[in-house]
Amino acid sequence: LMMNFIRTTAEPTIFYLPAKHNRETERALQETRVAINRKLGSLKADLKPIAEDEVAARAAAAAAAADATGTDDGDSKTQKDDNLWEAPEEKEPEAAEEKDEEKDAGEREKKVAQKPEEE
């Protein structure tokens, strides 16, 4: 894929393709191809496929660990999770209005008590 481009030596690596090749760009292209082949070879050695029996063993071990800790696989929702998405309940407007009326009545009584009586 990137074998036809020249890789820079500076970091971050940039791949480029000159409009016309000369001796220096041909040499850099060959060096890039060698470096890419070396990297692919090392990745193939590091990334060997896992055998099916080992995959099954790992899955069984993960399931046993989940059972031991009491966790599930995340497919089922808990009540707590459901509550996170509910809108918060709003206060009833009637209750707020009643409190305001009580406050106003209390203030009126104070004013009446403070007025001197006229004869």
C-alpha cells in the first residue's frame, strides 16, 4: 500500500511521492520499501492468530470471573440505569402559589399590627 511512497525520517512520519524521481528519491524509495517489509514481518510474528481452544478457554475464564464478582455482561439494565434517563420531577405550581399566599397573609397581619389605632 505505502510501498510506492517515500517515508520521511523525521517524526511524525510523512509519506510523500515526488513528481519526478532522481537518484536520491529512488534510493529513499528503496529504503522505505525495506523498512516497511521489515515492519510487516515483525508484526506478523507478534500477531499470531489465537487457537480456537484458547479462545474458548479465555471466554470460560471471563465468564467465571464475571460470575464470581456478580457482574453481568451489560445486556440487562438495572433500575438505577433506568432512572438516570428520567426527567427530574417538577414541583407542583399549586404548592408554590399556596406558600406565596401564606407569606403575603403573614406580612399583611404584621402591617396591621404595626399601625397605630385611630380614634
